[in-house]
Amino acid sequence: MIAGRSGQQGTRIGYTVSRKVGNAVTRNRVKRWLREAVRVVPQWPDGVDLVLVARAEAATAGFDGIRTELGDLLARVRPATERA
């Protein structure tokens, strides 16, 4: 994940899933899991741009694994964005 201050209201989130993750069906499934995980994880920091980069392990982690990892990442992003 890449995070940076945007200076704008709200949070913008981008997703990238490369061919290393799998074929088109697998990549689209991982993108859907990422979007849903972002939707269910509450309270993203305001004024931050995030780019979520899926690794090859995301295809085997499943939705629950992605959601857990995203929650952990959010815990690390909050203090970093509050300092900036």
C-alpha cells in the first residue's frame, strides 16, 4: 500500500492487481474483495490518497485474509498520516 496526504476533503483509494496475481478471473475477484474490504473497514483517515497493491498471495488469502490485512494496514496508516 502507498499512502500520502492529498490536501483534499475525503479519502481517495486506487487499486492495482497485476498479472502476477493470476488470470483475468482471479484478478477481478481480488479487485472485488479489495473494494468490499475497503467498504466494510470503517473510518479511513480524511485527506489521504491510498493505492492498494495486491500481491500474488491475495488470490489464496480470500476475502477474510484481505479484510484482516487491510485492518492492520489502516492501523499503521493512521499514525503516519496524523504526523504529516
